[in-house]
Amino acid sequence: MHHVTTGGLRHWEAKALSALADVETDPGNFLMALSGLPFLDRAAVVEALRRRAEHLESRLADLNRDLMEVRPVPCHVEAMFAYTSSRVACEQDWVRSYLADLANPSEEQEHPE
């Protein structure tokens, strides 16, 4: 019979929380971390996602600042900035919405403790 060691579990938890917090994480790793939410400490998940939201906010500010510094630019460059900003803002909205869901869980969303 196989089982997870305490050290292995701690390593997995750290990797999962890191994937939740780090906006540079491969999307597959982020989704894998989301799949493990029932096995992670809710407070640690909330903190990781708050860090992610903060990073996304900073990234949006950086994108806006960078665009202001290089304007005027051709239309295709404006489009590139707009596309990237839209993706970041969309993810930021999703993270904020999910954090709100975690703050007010329904019975169906409850994580096993």
C-alpha cells in the first residue's frame, strides 16, 4: 500500500499555494492547484489568491504606465497593450470574485476539514 509522507504532503501544499499566488505560473499548474483546493487550508488559499490579485493589480498599473511612456504608438501596438490589459483585468476580476465566494461559502462549496 502506498501513502503520502508528511514531507511529501508539505511539499505538495507549498507548490500548490505557490501556483495559486504566482501570476507567472503555468496555467496548467494553476488549474492543478485549483483542483486540490479541498485539501488545502482555506486561510492559506485565501492569502495565496490575495497575493495573486495584488500582483495582477500591479501588472495592470505597469502596463498602463508603460503604454503612457511609449505613446504615441501605431494602432497595432495599442491593440497589443489593450489585449494584454484585458486578459489581466479579466483574471483579476475572476480572482476577486472567487475570493468573495470563499468568504461566503455555500454548503456545496465547503472544503472538507
